[in-house]
Amino acid sequence: MKYINAVTSIAIGMFIMPMSALCMAIGSLLQQRSGSKIPLGPISLHSLTAMMAVGIMLQGLAMCFIAPRYLEFFSRQAPKGQEGMHLCFNRLHLSFSYYFARISTIETVLFDNAHLFHRHIVSTNQPIYIYT
């Protein structure tokens, strides 16, 4: 890995990544051809589960090529002395996705369960006291 330049390493990882998606997608074809169970020694797996595991392993292999060189590539693109700021902006999307996921989870919990709260109030017919 040390002797491969960053662009080549990223290209290898980007070539492996679609193979992962292809493995996950052919799980249903494998189920049609070999049945729902794949024997693996003392255990047997469902064909979709087995292909998902193979796909996840390929994604892990691809990330071994992509992740270290991705940061190296962007740190070399940055002007001297500003590498940290560029690497921070490189991962800024992760922060936004984390916060948007938290907001959507909170909205789902509040609004999907609001009917349960309303049903409890209507069925008990008791006043609601709000303490501030």
C-alpha cells in the first residue's frame, strides 16, 4: 500500500465498491437457483444473508484502499499550513448527516407516537397538568 499512489489506490477501491453492490443484488438470483439455504459446514445461511455478508466484506476491503489515501489526497490538495482546515471541511458532511438523522429520529418518535398520547387522553378523560 505504501508504494501505490493515492489516485491508484482510490481507483482500486472504487472498482471494488460496485462489485459489493453487485454481490448484494444477486442474492435473490442465488436464492432462485440454489434454494433458500446455503450450507456452510455445521451451519446454513439464507442466500440473501450470505450475499449481504459477502457484499459487506467487499465494502470493507474497498474502504481499506479508499480511506487512508482519500485523506492523503485531500491533504496534498490543500495549501501549506491549511491542511487541517481542509480535512475538517472534507468530513463536514458527516456532521450534518448526524444532526439531520437525530432530528428526523426525534420527529419520528414524537409524531408517530402522538396518536398513542392522544388516545390515552381521550380514553381516560382526565385533565393534563403542565408544570413550568
